[in-house]
Amino acid sequence: MRNSLTSFMVAAACASWLAPAAYGQEKATEVGAATCAGCHAEQGESFKKSAHAKRMPAVKKIEFEKSCESCHGPGSLHAAAGGDRSNAGFATIKKVGDLPASESSAACLSCHKSQRHLMLWGTGVHKEAGVSCVKCHSVHKGEGKGSLVKESSELCLSCHKKERGEMQLASHHPVIEGKMTCSGCHNPHGGVEGNMRAESVEDTCLKCHPGKAGPFAREHPPVVENCMICHKPHGSVNASMLKQSQPFLCLRCHKWPHTERTTNGASALNVYKFAERGRCTDCHREIHGSDRNAALKK
């Protein structure tokens, strides 16, 4: 019994020494980008034209020969498998796009974590929704400085269908016309109140509409509180991207003083007569604030 046990232990030790890969003891080593490109020529050529290939040597001091394995991990076992997917070594290479969102993003952030616009990634709605970096960026096939898989606004609107629809309405921000981009207002990597670039919705709007800010001696409270009380940010069927047409938008807060008596003696608003007199802003023209008149009139 004792001899049998001894023989088994010796045999196991020999097997472990002769075939370390079978016991998970062999570690992959780096083979260099030239070896990778031997099988992945197309990816190698596209990478050479990318922003990563141009910036990695200068910024991260990573030369081209080490570039592939800086993201995908050491490739000796993968290369030795020669394309044989049944070989355990084939799967030792890291394919970032196939990793869970948190892991693939962590791979990117291992280099990009110090960039200012990425420092809010942990607070953003994209991370919360399980969107990874490789959903929008491609190291091999991406274009431009951000290595995006599509033009920036088209990329955003491919997921944000509701906003795309609103931008087809009569009054909208000129994103689909190419005069501004989604990223002009939003930081896709994180931020407050819908990934806004500024500290608040109001600060974001006032970057382009500074004349609405004041300060005014006579302020219109909704303007101070939130632009979106009256306006829709992406598009509307009403002029100036208003949530409702006049007079109905104004009447949500302002009760019309000129009521009429009904047959039973009750007071009622005659909307039709109001409409005959035009819009609220025909008289109250300084709707965002005034330095002259409490009624916001000129």
C-alpha cells in the first residue's frame, strides 16, 4: 500500500514536470507585434494608422513591437496554438471586446485614467448602464482623435432613439445639420444631470445663450431655476423648443386675470378671446428678465 502511494506521487511529480501546461503552470511570454501581425495582418495595418499607434510611443513610451501585448497580454501560448481553438493556449490571449463591460473598460482606463474628461467615468450614466469603452471606441478601426466607431453625434443617436426623433421636429438644436454635436453639451464619460459638461443644465445652456443669464433687476423665476421648465433640450413642435405653445405654457404658472362670468355666475377663462389678442410675448417681451419692468415688458 505504501509503495503504491509512493509510486503515484512520483508519477504525478514527473507528469507535472513534463507537461506543465496541463497543470496551468506554464506562463505565456511576450512574442512581439511582428509575430501577432503574422496571423493578424489586417489588424496590424489598421493599428499602424490609428491614434494609439501614433501616441503610445510618445506618451506611454510603448514601442510598436510591444503595442499588441500591452492590451491583449502575452501571446506566446496563443501563437503556439496556431489557430487551433481546441488548444488551451489559444484562449490565453485577452480579447478586450469580449470581456464584461467592467473588465474591458478597466483595461482602457489602466492608461486613460488620468485624463480630465474621464475622471467622472464612475459617476456617469453610461457606466451605470453597463456600456463599455469598446462600444464607442475601436483601437483598430476607430477614426479621428477619439478612435470612434462612428461620427460622434451619429454614434450617440444610434442608441438614443428618443433624442434622434426629437431632433427631427420643427424646432431643434442643429445637431443633425452638423452645426453642433452631442458632446458640445454632454460629456459621454460622466458628469451631473445627464452627463452635462457644465455643473448644471443652466450653465450648459448659458454657454451659447449668455444674454439670457442676466443678472436682471426683475428676474423670471423659471429662468433662474432650470431652463427645462419651459424648454425641451433636443427638439419640440413648438417655436423656440418650448414644451407647450402659448398661452398654455405661461398659464401653467400664471392665471389669466381677465376672466368672464358664465351663465351660472362662475369665473372662467375665455381661451378663444385670449388667443385673439396674440401671444403672451407680444407684450411681455423680456421673458428671461428685465432691468426696467416687473411685468417683463419693454
